[in-house]
Amino acid sequence: MGFAQKLQLVDGMALLADEVISAIRVINGLRNKIAHDLTFELTPESIRNAINAVPKFLHEVMKQEAGRAKGPLTFEEALKVLAVHAEVQRTQHNVNRALSRKAELRLQDVLSRKTAV
């Protein structure tokens, strides 16, 4: 499965917010251009578009980072905050899934004890 298909699956399962999915699509579009066109160069406009695609709430998160210089996000900061946010969401989904499974097992245990009595 390619990245675009995986992203479509993540989108279909609502594992990330729509605006995060849109930003990842913009970044992936740049990645594809770089990977498939040896003469492609990032322009100030393409960089600005990628930064602007990152949701505003993530801009604010990044601006709160300790020691960060004031001003608009850099391209590197935009990539960093987007990647970290996606990883945090992935980890949170894994934890929630594990907790749900643990709760199911506890419930099964309690129910099996009650029926045994």
C-alpha cells in the first residue's frame, strides 16, 4: 500500500483531523515532486504554501516551544510540528485501543466469576 492509500485509510477511519490530513497531503505532494523530478526545486511559494497548510492550532503549539525565536514558522518547524502531532495521535489511538481491550478482558473476567457462583 502506498503512502497516499495509507493516508486515505487514516482519513477514512478519522484517525486525524481533516486539516491535519490536508497538510500531510500538501507535504506529500512536495515529496512526490522532489522524488520524481530531479530538477525540482522548492520555491519560496511552495514552502509558504506548505507552511500555510499546517493547521493554525499547530502553529500556535510550535510558537510556544521554549527558546524559539519569535516570528512565523519556518518550513522545518512546520514539518516538525506536523510529524510530532501525527505521532502523538497515533500513540494515543494505540493506548486507547489497549485500554479498551484491557477493559473488555476485565469485564469478561467479572462476568465469568459471577456466572460461576
